Amino acid sequence: MAGGEGKRFWPLSSREKPKQFLTLTGDKSLIRETVDRVLPLIPIERIFVVTVERYRDETLRHIPELPEENLVLEPEGKNTAPCIAYGTLKIEKKAGEAVVVVLPADHAVGDDQGFRDSIKFAAQTASVRLADGKFPIITLGVTPTSPETGYGYIKAGKDVVESSERFKAFNVKRFSEKPDLETALGFLKEGGYYWNSGVFVWKTSSILSEFAEIIPEWHTKFDALSKELYRPSEKSAAADFYGSIKAGSIDKLILEHSSHTAVVPVSFPWSDVGSWKALDEYLRDGEDENVTRGDVISIGSSGCLAIGGERVIAIVGLKDIVVVDSGDGILVLDKERSQDVRLVTEELEKRLKDS
């Protein structure tokens, strides 16, 4: 899934070049890292990228070996549920019944092999029948390392769906919204709660069956769209489909209402890189160190994130501050206000509209 605009990463990201195309956690862009992470398991011919039309060329620039027919172009971004429905129908049309791994293109993982091992286990579990004869729809749940308030949480139930030497899959008891600090501390104290990673594994027939049961008004439109896939009329059919449905996340619209959801707890380093604060936490080794990119001078500063370009950035006597110079803009931010960067992009869009 690679259609997001990355508004919380201004000034490095923009509508023209959103977060998934940025190099933030290593030497490659996030979308390139995501593809490389699964290539040892899944050949490029079986990788599909769902994005919007304006990111078509940039996606192929980062993944030039991707077959063009595997580039799924949404007519507009409507969150993850429409994206997953469209992508699943494309895969089903091309491959029939298949086990599908759904990945955000802009997350960071600190243990690629551990990630692949968990995916292999989840893929096997996706074909294990539940008591009612159905197959599970699986999400990876990251073992929390702190009372994080920026992630949704999953509470694991007691029933074990499948297990191996390293992994177990539990039925999901409930999903919880991003909590306040007191609630998050309670989750950690109680145990059995995991961060919702947004990584999903299921059979094509399983997730389509959930759509049929939970959002039948969507499912009745699937045949009409599927009939036009890989034809010149696909673009028009996709526009008709998207124009007839509401926006929404797969969690809200399907997983939270399904009785077949399972969670596989994992413990590798992970971040959704959803804000400057999240990036800072993923990159840093110690609370007081400064994380820097580019030419940065620090004097008497600690806990800061500073990312520069061609110009020198000097941080003097600062603590827990983000400074980013992209050439197109300069951001100076209290890390605890990282979510408010979206307000900056909204103001810039308003200025552009008014000019």
C-alpha cells in the first residue's frame, strides 16, 4: 500500500514526493526497503503496489523491475479498505486463490529475517481452519516496548489458533484506539496487548468473504469491477467503484467486526514512521543523544533530531527539538507536537488555494 501523502513529514515530504519515497531509516527509500525485505520470500512477479495515478512514475523509478501490470492505480485515495479490496481483486484475477501479505510501503523494520520468519508463519496459519470452518484473517501485533500513545492496540484472546517453536497466533479479543498515556500504561501492566502494525496476512477468499459478510453493499460491486480488470476499461470501472463507496480503514470496516481475526505477536524493532517523533525514537540509541543527518553542529543540546541538506544546521542549548531543512522549507518543532505538522501542510495548501 503506497498511496499516502505523508503530510506529517513536511518539509521533506510533499504531495509530489510523499514519505514512502523518502530515505529516512537507511540508505534506500522506505518503499524500496519494503520490497527488498520480502524479495527473498516473494519474487517481484508476485508483488503488487497499490497507489494513485500521480505516483505511478515515481513508484516505477524506485522499483523499476516491478511488472507494470502489477501497479494498481487507485482513482483516489480512500484509506486502506478500498485499497485492499481493489488490490485483492487484481491478485485473485491473476492468480486465483492465494495467500496475500498486505504491507504498508512506509514502515521501518529492524530485523528483516525475523520479519520474514513471522510472515512465513502467518502465511501457514492463514490456511488453518477455525472451528466454524473458515480461515483466519491475520494481523501482526508488535510487542510494545513503551506506553506509546500514537499506535492502536490489539488485545489477544486466550484461544491459540496455531503455534510453532517461535510464534503463536491468538484469536483477537478486541481492538483499541490510540490511547491516552494512562490507558497505555494500563495496557502494558495488564499484558496481552500489542501494537497494531498494519501488516496483514490472509487468503484471497477469506478477506473477500469478510467483505461479503460485513460490507455486502461493497461486495455486490466486486464482480463488475473484477470483470474489467486488466482491460482498457479497468480505469473507468475502478472510478465507478470508488465513487460508490465510502473511505475507511480495513481495521475499522472489517477487522473490528470479524469473528475470524487472529494476531501473531512479534518482537522485532518496528515503527510506522508516522511522525518526526516516531522516526526519532526508531533511530536513537539513547535518550540524551542527538540524531543527526547532514552537516549539523550541536552545542549543549540533547535528545534532538536534526536533518539538514546543503546548509549547516547549528543547535545550541536545545532539548527534544526537531530541526529539518529541506531547501524548500525549515521546520523547528517540539517533538511532543509532531502530529501537528499536518496543520502546517493544511495552512500551506490554504495559502496556495487563496493565491
